[in-house]
Amino acid sequence: MADHRANAKVMESSITWNYTTYLNIIFLALAAVLVIRFLRSGDRSMLTMMGGNPDAEPHTAPDLRA
């Protein structure tokens, strides 16, 4: 029985750039643009206001029963 390991070739591993690498870079750039746009538009204050403690101020819904 022949030893198959004798014919094995060891190749150097290296980092390769394929289409998923480029897609990841594009999506990271898009996410950065959207986060910067969100922070510059003033929506951060609205988001912090919405994240308050529910017990802090009671919410009373209008009574719609007639």
C-alpha cells in the first residue's frame, strides 16, 4: 500500500481577497454612513427620551369607552 503523505505538498497560507471581502467593506462603510447620519440628525436625543424607565412617569391612555 502506497503512502499518500509522501506526495502531499504544503503550501503557504495567505490572506486572499474575494468578493465577500469587498461586500463586507461596502456594508461596513454603509453602516458607518448611516450611523453618522443618525447621530448628526439629532435623533439620539429622541432615542434616549424613548428609553426611559416605565415607572418614572405614569402613562395614561385616553378612555375611549363611550
